[in-house]
Amino acid sequence: MFLFSKFVAIRAMLAILTLILVSFIVFSLMEMVPGDCAERYIAFKASQGSVITAADVDAERVRLGLNRPYIVRWVEWIGNAFQGEFGDSCIQRLNISQLLGQKFWLSLGLCLASLVLAYAIAIPVGILAATSKNAVLNNSLRLVSYLGLALPNFLLALMIMLFSTVMFGDSLTGLFSKEMRDAAWSYERVMDFLGHAWLPIFILGWSATAFAIQTVRALMSDEVGKLYVTAAEARGVSGRRLLMRYPARHALSPIINSLGFDLNRIFNELPVVALILTLTEAGSLLIEALARSNDQQLAGAIIFMLTASIVTINFLTDIILALTDPRVRRSIVG
């Protein structure tokens, strides 16, 4: 028990160190962007007809604390970030935590739901593809997985949106109907959200499912042919019991360990899909901050929160893997 607790403590420390390192990289990139927040805000005031002087820029820089040393500002930023506070948006002049609000959690929920959908389909289908002797079934599953890898998510989103518009007169865009967009959360709003969220979940899970099927199939094919499976068959173990107790149990361990990577890959595809489906969540805000408004403070906050989510999932999957995989557990407790 002591060794397992030590394992958890070490993994937690590594997760925190990873977040600190990522925060330093993100904050450094924010600082390297030409022009600081004071200059951008003063430039905005000038565009409104105000007469701006160099003294106004210096005064704004002092007000924002930009005259302090870089390390001091980073330590303050990371300390606030761990408490969920990221200051104000440089362009919109709004508190970032309030600006993001529920949008980040909606985005994370969409990505997690897509991940669950992908593996709920990929695990049984991948096992079937690796163990079935039916050539037609194997080739059909392989064709479907290749199609998922070849057809980009954004192109699938365009196809579905155009088809729905032409056939039904509804583009299926957005996460809420007009009536529920700004309403308080209620049973009706939850049902309205679910009625719209299935499409981005399906689209985001499209390529993730195809990739996961290929991964599960390859891992299962490798495990099925090993000697310990043959030995189990010789002892009379067969059928589904053989598959789930031996090759599937060992083959799925790397899958558990790759959940954080797959979540990151799904979120990387979210901004483009969000633009096509006009989703008002963190993915669209990230595109707006990076490509249009150059609001590095807002972009840095979203990237840090995403990284924190991925690091948390990786930490949890390490613990789950240690509990479920005897090989990992023996390497920890001896």
C-alpha cells in the first residue's frame, strides 16, 4: 500500500510540474507577441477618436502591472491560474473567467462525449475485426475505418450541414435553439442542448473512432497470437471468456493510457468544426483569439485549461492502469 501511495504521489507531482512548465511556455508566448496589452488598449482608444500620448501608454502599462519583472508576473499568473482566475481579456476588457463561463466546460463535455462514443464503438468493433475469420466482415470494417481516417471532420460537417439544409431546410448549427440560447439551465434547456449536441459529438468522434478501431485491431491481433493465449486454449478456456480474460485485457491497457492524447487530438479538431457549425464555445473563442483579435491572454487561458484537463486525465488513467493491469501493479508493489 505504501508503494502504491508513493506511485500516486510521484504521478501527481509530475502532473503539477507539467502544468507549471506548460504555463511558463504559454506565458512566454503571450509575452513574445508584438505589442502588450497597454499598447493594444491605447490603440483601440485612439481608433475611437481619443488623443493618445506616450505618457498615456506608460500610465496604462503601470496600471496593468506590465512594468514589473517578467518572472514576477509569470508567478502571479500561474498562481491565479491554479485558482481558475486569468485576469482580463486584453481586447474585450472583460474578465476571462466570466467570458469563458460555461463555454469551456461545454467544449470539454463535447470532446469527452466524442471520446466515449469513439471507444464505445471502437473496442467491440476492433476486437471483432481482429478475431473474426469472415473475410467480408473484415474487409467491410477495414473500409469503414479507412473512410473515417480519409474523410476529415470538417468536410463531414460541411456535407451533413449542406444535406440537412437542402433536404430539411435546417442547417443543424449551434448548440441551442434561439429560445434557449440565453435561458437559465433547466430540464428544457438540457433537452434542447442534447437535441443539438449530438451532431458535433458525432462529427468529432468520426475520425477518432476510425483511428481507435485501427489501434484496437492491431493490438488485439498482436495479443491473440501469443503463446499465453494458446496455453489458455489448451487448458480449455475458449470463446468470449478467453478473449476478455487474456488478449483483450492486455491489449486495452495501452488504449487506457492514450486517452489524454486522443482528447487533445479531438480538441484540436474542435475549432474548425465549431466555425462550420457556428458553435459558441471555447473552440470558436480560441480561433477568434488567435486568428482574428490576437487576444493572447484569452488564448493562453483556454490553452492552459485544456492542458490541465489533459494532464488530469493522464494522471487518472495512470492510476486506473495501475489498478487494472497486473503487470503495471507488480512493477509498483513488487
